[in-house]
Amino acid sequence: MENKTIFFFFSFLLFIGCNSNSKEQKKIIEKYDNGKTKKEIIYLHDKSKTKEIEYFESGNKQSEIVFLNGKKNGPWTIWYSNGRFQTGEYTNGKIKGVVVDYDSTGFKHREILELGDSLTQMIYYHRNGIIQDLSFSINGTQCGKWYTWYDNGMPQIISDSWNGTYIEYHKNGLKKLEYEFTTPRTKENKKFWNQSGQLIKEEYWDKRELVRAVEHKKNVK
């Protein structure tokens, strides 16, 4: 009975030792001239997978990224000197899924989603979590529809990016401004409404220059 107990005890120690070594085999540390850690390279499981952590000279983290066979592969975080930070995930060297930006307080203020074929979706948030802005771009150039909302969730602007309709709303949901436009800009007839829904003004534009403005009298009931 005593021999069996000793056998299981040593087997348990061997298992713990093997399990520990598989998680972290080796660590390489680079240092600043002041002696503080500049970069850590941690080998995970085997030499094909590593975690690289970089630090500012202050000692705060600057980035943390996982590599597999020399390519970024796995979750990553980048911190900025102003306190903001960004998180996301790489797969085989390419960003996959949503990249999230946080401010210095930890509030999520922006999400970036790569949709493929260089198409990107970008969302900004109000402090209360309501979506503030939604837009799309191809290779950094805005395209398609562009939307903004007030912090109460009501629409503020709905617009096409290059050619189409621009509509702006009051915070109560009623239309504030509307006009058709092209790129490059040509003739536009802009209509303005007050918060009660009454048409109060029209402006006629030609190549971004105001040609004529017409004021409408407020209806009195």
C-alpha cells in the first residue's frame, strides 16, 4: 500500500512538471538602457508559438501579440501613451473579426470590422453606449451609406457617400434638412424644416456656391 502511494505521488509531480514546461518553455528578455524590460518573447508549447510583449520605458505595456510560425496568430492588444488601447485577433497574419478601440477610462468608443475585399465597417459610440456613427469604406475611402444618431437613439444624419440624398433630422425625429447631391457637386435645392415639421427655408446652390435663398413664413394656426 505504501509503495502505491509513493508511486502515485511521484507520478503527480511528474505530470505537474511536464504540464508546466508545455505552457512556457523559454523566455527572452530585451532591456532598455535604464534596465527596465523593453520586450519579452515567451515560447508557448513549442518554438512555433510565441507571445511577444513590448513595454514603454515607463514600465507600462505597449503591445501583446501571439505569433504562430512567425505570423501573428491569436488575440492582441496595443496600448498607447495617452491611455487608449486597442484589441483584436489575428489569423495567419491577417486581422480577423472586430477591432475594438477603448479610451483611457476603458470605454469602448469605436469598432472596426474588416468585411473582405478591402471593405471596412466603422462604428462609433456615445458614452451611454448608443451608436453614434456608422460608415463604410473601401481602401480608406468612404462609400455607401453613412449614418449618425443622437445619444437618445434618434437618427441625426442619413447620407450617401458620393451621389444621392443627404437628410438631417432634429433630435425629436422630424426632418431638418434634405437635398440631392452629386460628386463633383453641381446644382442643389436644400430644404429646411423647423422642429415642428414646417418648411422654413429653401436654398439653391450651384457648385458649392449659394445662388438664392427663399424664406417661408411660419404657419400660424
